[in-house]
Amino acid sequence: MDITEVMTSNVATCNLKSSCGEVANMMKNIDVGVIPICEGDKLIGLITDRDLVVKGLANNFNVNTRISEMITTDVITGTKYMSVEQAADIMSQHQIRRLPIVEDGKLIGMVSLGDLGGSNTSNKETGKVLENISAPAELNK
């Protein structure tokens, strides 16, 4: 099965000038935990609900702080030519729950762990991805 059959195509995005408050409200209103950050239609980063807490609130940022100070810019992406299984492998390998799908740097969709669970991938395969993604990080020694 191609990834385009399970990805979300109409993805809400923000830009670097967006504030923490704007992003948090967008996440609440559309019930998502990640917002892609784009310049025009080019993907330049992601911000997650966890970023807002760990990089934002924990550092005394407020609702007016621009998200440019806390986005993740080294984003793992997929392409529209990959299969669901290939996307699952990438997500598992990199321990990520969401995979932006790009074409020539342009964001064209997003695949979540839930999308994989709803596809024709086996429950065993989806469970393996979740297990790998949820594996605890090693503590710094």
C-alpha cells in the first residue's frame, strides 16, 4: 500500500513568526500534537506539544514567544513514493510518531502512528513500530 493512501493531505501549518499561543491553540482546535513549520509551502521544521512544554514553558517562554526559538529543524521525512511498510520502518528506526511527506521540499502530507494502525499493515507490525518508538531513551551518564 502506498503512503499516499493513508497520509493526511490537508495539513495545517504555521510559520516562524507564529507564537507559542497561536500554535498551542491550533493544536487544541484541530486535535493534533505536531504542527509543521513552513516558509511558503517548503517544510523547514516541526513543533510538537512536547516542544512547547520542554523547550518553552520549562524555559519561562510565554504565549507571545515566537516558535522560531524552539522548533526542530532536522526533520526526518518520507516521500509519496514509499510504501506504508517503508514509512513504518523509518518511524520505528528514528523513534518518531509522525512522518512528514515531502516532494521537492514541499510538504504534501503527514503520516501518524494512528494512520499506520488504520492501514492494512498487520497489527503485529504496527505494534512493533509502537514498541520501538516507545523504547525509553538511555540516560546520560
